[in-house]
Amino acid sequence: MSKQRLILVSFDVEEFDMPLEYQHAIGVAAQMRVGYEGLQKMMQVIDAQSSFTGTFFTTANFANEYASDIRQISEKHEIASHTYFHTDFEVPHLLQSRAKLEEITGKPVYGLRMPRMRPVAMKDVEEAGYLYDSSVNPTWIPGRYDNRHKPRTLYREEGMLRLPASVSPRWRIPLFWLLFKNTPYTVFKMLTLQTLRNDGYVCLYFHPWEFIDIRGYGLPGYTRRWCGEQLRDRLDRLLKDLATEGEFATIYDMLQQQRTV
């Protein structure tokens, strides 16, 4: 097994339905358009990093709309499931989304991440044919969830491999999209490197729609701060800095290296 530190960067590729959470009307066509424009802009940053490979958790609904783009992304990166729709969920969507993504890409789909990190029964995930789940943020997000009792690093739950999003070793500060845009870059980088060196890997996640201008959709300031070009520049800087500290990998590649799948 490689002792190289692994950098797992993932993206939740989805319909931009967040405005609905804040009672701001946005139609399905606009949700798709914003999600797609964000994906295009984000991929410009990603494609400029020759050493980068990551995991793209996409809804089957979005992937079906932009099948050629998802297929192209799958040539270098891992495509995993973000269920079928970002807003609505039924247990059959677990299998249906995996099947649709495999149809689109022509490749196996191994992983699942639930929208908004919502709880999901591991028996349902296993029965739908997944090898791992990454639907847990082991920290406290007021109004969302309190997972401080969950393990910080890779573990098994009812036989299913679960890879949590990374949090810092001591205080469980979540190294996710909101911290990335609401703290000074040097602070985010320091916490990320601290976690990488402590755990041997770091698992970060973002959304494509963050990388375009999302002002004007009724979102609170902390969700739209540093959107658009400013955030794309920050992502570019982060990927270049992390490239000197470890090796980029997909989640499935990491699990293979550790011989857990």
C-alpha cells in the first residue's frame, strides 16, 4: 500500500435548488442552467491541473440532462451517485440513479453521497449495489445535523464502508465548502494540511454552482460569499498548494490502495 498522502477532492454536481430552502422561487430549467454553468467554469480550473483527479457525485437527473459532459468527465475522474434528484428522495432512487449513471458513462458506479448529507440506511445503500457511502460530515452544523459522535475517518457501519468528509483532528472543524469561502485562505489551508498529515488523507467537497455569480437568488451572505471568479481563483490556488503535499486520488482509488474494496 502506498504511503503517499492522498488528497480526495469531490464535487456535488446537481441542480441548483438551494434558493428553494430560502423561499426564493427558481424553476427547474434555471436550476439546471446554473448548475451547468458552474460545472463548465469549475472544469476550466480542474482541467488546468494536469495531476488532478477527483470524485464527482452527480444526480442522475442532472447527468441525464448533460450526459456528454458527464461522460467526458468520467474519462479521467470517478463518477458517483448523488441519488436521482437533489430535492426529492425515495429509497428506489438509490438503485435507479446508479443504473442511470452506469448507462451514461459505461463504467461502474461505486459510491454514494446523499444530498445535504441527509441520513440513509446502510442496508438500503448495500442493497442498491454501492461499495461505499460518503454521506456523513462528522461535526455539528446548527440546523442541519450533529454527527460529533461519528468516527472522523474511514469506518464500517453495518458492513458498509463510510468515508466521512474531513474535519480537523481536535475541534472537528469541517473542511467543507462553507469554511472554504468564509475563512481566510491561510486558515483553511492550515487546517487542511493539519488533517492531511494527521490522517494520511483529506476529503474535501464543493459544488460547481459556487464557482459562478449566485448573487440575486435570495441566499444568505455566508453561502454566496466568494462566489464566481474569486472562488475559482481560490480553488486554483488550493489545488496547486495541495499538489505539493500529496497525491490527488479518487475515493475509489483510495479504497483500492487500502485494500478495503
